[in-house]
Amino acid sequence: MTVRVRFAPSPTGYLHVGGARSALFNWLFARKMGGKFLVRIEDTDQSRYNEQALHDLIRDLKWLGLNWDEGPEVGGPHEPYYQSRRLDLYKRHADELLANGHAYRCFCTAERMDEVRKRQEENKLPPGYDRHCRDLDPAESDRRAAAGETFVVRFKAPMTGKTVFNDLVRGEIEYQNHVLDDLVLLKTDGFPTYHLANVVDDHAMEITHVLRGDEWIPSTPRHVLLYKAFGWDPPVFCHLPVILAPGGGKLSKRKGAVSVGEYREKGYLPHALFNFLALLGWSPGDEREKMTLQELVDSFSLERVNPKSAAFDETKLEWLNGQYLIETPAQDLYDEVRRLLEQRGYGPDLAAMPEMLAKHVGLLKDRSKRIDELVDTGLYFWREPDSYEEKALAKHWKPETKDRMAKLAAKLGGVEWNHAALEALYRSEAEEQGIKFADLIHPTRLAVSGLSFGPGLFELLEALGREAVMRRIGTALEKLGG
Ligand code: GLU
């Protein structure tokens, strides 16, 4: 048997990290098993369809490196991979269930459904369809349909007994059939509901394993009943644990970023996010955390998916990202750094000093956890600082600093401009003035960068160039005085 798995997003909004984790587990499982990974677009809810969301979704999946074997853009033997283009198929299957008595037409109007709901609320009964049309005479049902009355097609769920299925993560799960209502399969507009389209397509596309978030567990017994009604074998189900915010509770925008797009924007590397998501609800069974793609594929197994909820610990993601930044060649970061600099209004500076990009990235890459941090803590590579860190000023810019720095500055014009020569000059100057090396270092860093931290000072001075350094020290002497 060839493993065939799918990620089946509904293009209604951004790619949530939970969705990305589902996609990623499917991808890892397919790669591990030598199977196929499909992407199927579940776009049957016309009211929530969003073209931009579809575009972003595809971009974000690609960015993460989750290439698919069948699906949008690449096609495949089960085309089309957009549910909105497969309506006939669902209609045919709904008709089949109507014909064999596993489904019925429901002519109840929205008004009637409102009344039912109201009555249920008043009587404190669980909500759900009251099965009013379930036992309508088939001939009468045909007649009303032919007369043009609008209807939905509902599943005739069994009212007794129970439905049991096995979940690879949670084991046996059991539902009493009477709690599963007669769900709608086909809507009045002829579009299928998620349930019908999902089951029909998983069967048609020969999906062997359904790996998805555990919010879909309550849908699964209904799907199992549908498989049975069609006379098909259901796939293996594997529901992935929910991802919670650190400290518990739902992941929410308030507590941090929730979409893959935001993490890209914030300057995370795709491999870091990939590695991090792989460890949400799964572990290789040893202490390893930073793992290559190949290592992840090799050690992945569904048996090691943890049923306990997983915490989204952004500090760990940052740490991982920092590790990946260190090993990423500087030039691989140029495009992204350029993009962020342009976004911050530094386009003209980039154009004027193209050689500065390599220096900026080279000197800050290993000291940064994220690309946006690399960019934002190095803006002084491009422009004179327009302010100086207050605390550092109070500590390092003393009344005597102006004199000391002025004496030093007078010598900067004649020194050979490389970090070794600069360091030698600073040492001899400190000795000559009878002060500490640090008494020149800290004020210089503040003057040229406005900050109290950064790369090695002499490498930084070398990178900025003689002219910029002398000008900036001059500005600081003027602005800060003694
Ligand atoms: N379209 C559903 C979603 O948006 C798919 C759920 C499933 O994988 O069955 O998540």
C-alpha cells in the first residue's frame, strides 16, 4: 500500500500555525513512508471564500518547504484539486445516498429552523435538527423537488447504537449515534458541506491516512457513518493534539503571532519554523531539538505523536532561529534583509552603499535571533544615529569624555583603516592619556551607533569607513559635549 495523505485547507483566512503543523506532519509522514502528499483546496463555502487567502496559503506552504506531489499548480491524477470544481461528483454521491435511503431531502425553511431552535432553547434541549422531513414519503419528496421547492439533502444517521473508530493517537473513540444529528450533505445552492465533500474526496483521491487537528474529532464519527453508507473503508485517522499558548489557553493574536505569514514577516527562517513546528506534539524520542530536514524525515513516526496538548513556546522558536541564522550563509539572507530595509525606508541608502549590505549581515548575523532583529539593531550601518541610548550615555559619557575623544579623533585621520590598526591606535591612545581602554571604547560605540551593544567595535569601525566614523564622532562631540 502506498501512503497517500493530504492537507485540505479552506481558503478563508491566513495559514494558522496549527494548520501549518498539520500540513507538516502530513508531509513528513509521506516523505518518511515514500508516499504522496496532496494539497486539496476545500473551497465549497462560497460565503467565506477569499481569493487572497488562497494565494497566501499557497505562498506560505511553499515558503515552509512543504512541496506537494498532487494539488494546485502541479496537478495530478485526481484533478481538479479544488472542491469548487468538483460539484458534480458530490451531487452524484448525494443522489446515490438519496436513492439507497441513506439520505433524504429536507424542505424545512429557515423560519421553521429558527422556531425549532427557539423551542429547543426554551425547553433546554440540545440544539439540532428535529428530523421533521426524515420520514417524508419518497414519492412526495420527489414531487416537491420536481415542483422546484428548495431543499437540502441530509444524512439519515442511525438513531441507535454507537459508532466506534480507532485513532492512532488517542486509541478507540466511541460516540452514541443518537447524539449525531442528521447533518446536511448538500446545501440549497447545490454546494456540498465540508463533511460530504471531504469524505467523497478522501475516498476518490485514495487517501490512506487522515492527519488533522483534533478539533475535527467530533466530525469523525459522522464521516465514519458516511463511509459505511457508501460501502467504503474509512482511512486511518490520526488527530493531532491542540497547540496552546505558553501558560495554557488558545493561541491568539493577543498572545503573539498565529500565522505563518507573520513569522515570515518577523524575520524567521523557514527551516527554523519547520523544525519548531515538527516538535509541536511530536518528538524524536531523544534529546534532539535542532534537526535537519533529513533527520526529521528519518525519525518521524505517527506512534510518537503525543496526545497531550503542545505549547507554542516562542522563546524556543527564537533560539532555534538563532541557531539556524548562524549556519545560514550571509548571502542567503541578503534578499530578506534588503526587503526589510526597504520596508523601513532605507531603500535609497541601500542603493547608495551596496557594499554595506554584506558588512551589516556579516557582522550581525551570528548575534541575532531573528532577521528583523538583525535589521533593526544595525540601522546605523546605513545612517548616523539620531539618538543615543540614555542609560549608556549616563554611564559612559562623562564630563571628561569630550576631551579624551577629541584627542583620539585627531588621530583617526592618519591611521591605516583596518580593525587591527584601529585597535592598536586605541590601545596606545589610552596609554598615552593614562586612561582605560574602555574609556574610549564605550563612547566610540555610542557615537557611531547610538547603542551600547553590537559587533566587535573595531570590525564595526572598519566596516563603517573612516569618513562616517570621523563624522559621527564629530557629531557626538557637538551634540553631547563634555
Ligand atoms: N477543510 C478542513 C480545514 O479547513 C479540512 C479538515 C480535514 O483535514 O479534514 O481544516
